Amino acid sequence: MEGEWLQREVISGLMGLVALRLDGAPAADAITHTLDIWLVALKKAQRWNEKTDGARVRAAFETLFASCERWPAPAALIRAIPARQNQQALPKPALTEEQRANGRRRIGEILGALKYSNDKHETNMEQGKE
């Protein structure tokens, strides 16, 4: 099932939070419902990818372990998730000489059409100078 890894990460993180015995923690019999709500919130926040996001979710829980004095809301976890690493952009495609020539020709046509358009119509300021 897609997202199974996310569920495992959240279960592990919630177990860590429960172990801290923070004020406002859900009752032991409500922790499965808590898991369900946290998963809904996380799935609404963004699309997840196990390869790139597993470590980010773990890091966010570690941040909560170190900083929370009360039981956090799912939004606190979402805010604690580190940004994704920038992926390198694809290289700019090389243009052929034919493509360059077509581009220059098209720009010339556009500029010519704009010049013709400006010569043909007077501006508002020019209309009043007669």
C-alpha cells in the first residue's frame, strides 16, 4: 500500500512522543485515532515520497522530541519538516542553427508588426495635437 512507509514513520514518532509523557498527550486507548488524524493531516499537507521524505519526517519528529513541552498538534510536525534538498535542474537544451535562425526571423516579424501597428495608429496624446 502506498504511504505505508509514512504510517510506519508516524507510528514510530508518536511512540516517541508518548514515551516523553508530555502534558496533553492522548489517552492510551485513543492513540490509534490520533495516528489516523495525524496521517490525514500529513497527507493533506503535501505529496510524499519515501525516498526523499522518510528522513525528513524522522528529522521533524526528532525536532519535536527536543522542543515540545506539551503534546504537539500535527501542524507542529508539518512546520518542523526540513525543506527538500534542491534537485539539479536539467541542462539547457542546445539549439540548432536552424532553430536559432527561425527564432531570429520570428522576432524580426514581431518587431515589424509592432512597428507597423505603431505607425498606423496615433496615440492619445498625438490625437489632441491638431
